[in-house]
Amino acid sequence: MKKVLGTALLAAVLGATSLHAAITSKEALNIVEKNFPGSSVKDIKIDVKNGTTFYKIESFKDSVKQEIKIDAANGQIVKQEMEKEKFILPNEAVDFSKFALNIDEAVAKALALEAGWSLDGAELDNKNGLWVYEVELDRGMSEKKVIINAQTGEIIGNYTK
């Protein structure tokens, strides 16, 4: 029930902001796993450029880092880069099972705070051991950053510029 509700809310929010996302972050992560089996995800972002929404996912396996950019409207990989890294620590992998929200739900939560804002981008970040989603919104000349604790779902910051 929670998943269905979350998906419906996400679809409503994304539709309302005309982002036309056809795939979820979970599906984007599955695309990465399919193209880079056995890899560990290090970072996930949502980026909006010229009205098109993309998932950007960074993963690694055996000291090889991969960055994949996926079009959220159709699930197509639009960019894929691989590079050898000297030092990739095991603790850089993200354990999404410990999160109360995924990045899509964090975006929906930020957009639901106040009408009229549109998504500019969202990013998962580790701030001194605390996993947070930083969601950037805009409305005309105004910008807003909403910071959400990924592990509890609590909004811990809401700043308008």
C-alpha cells in the first residue's frame, strides 16, 4: 500500500511539474545493475535540464567507477563513463535499505511543501555520517533548498534565496 501511494504521489507531483518521468529511481538503479552487474552505488542525483529529467548514478566495482545518466522519461542511457579509480572504499557504497525515503519520495515531499515550485535537481549526500537528500527547487527568480534526512524522512532544512 505504501509503495502504491508513494508511486501515485510521485506521479502526481511529477505530472504537476511537467517533468514526465516514466521511470522511478529504483528502475534507474536496476538499469545500472543490469549494465554494471555486481556494482555498488555510491551516489544518485536527479537533474533537470531544459525541461528533461535525468537520473545520474555513480557506482563502482573492483576499483572501476561508472557514471550513468538515464533519461527519466524513457529509461534510455544517454551517457555512460567508466574510469579506473585508485582508492574506492567499501564504506562509500550506499545501503538504501536503511532509508525511509528514496530520492523520488524526497522530491515529492519537498514539492508538496508549497505550491508553485518546480524541481531544479536533487542529490543524496552524506553529511558527517548523516545521509540527506538536498532538493533544489525554483520559482521564477526564487530558489529553495529543502534538506531531508534520508533515514527518517524528516525535513531538517528549508531555505529560500
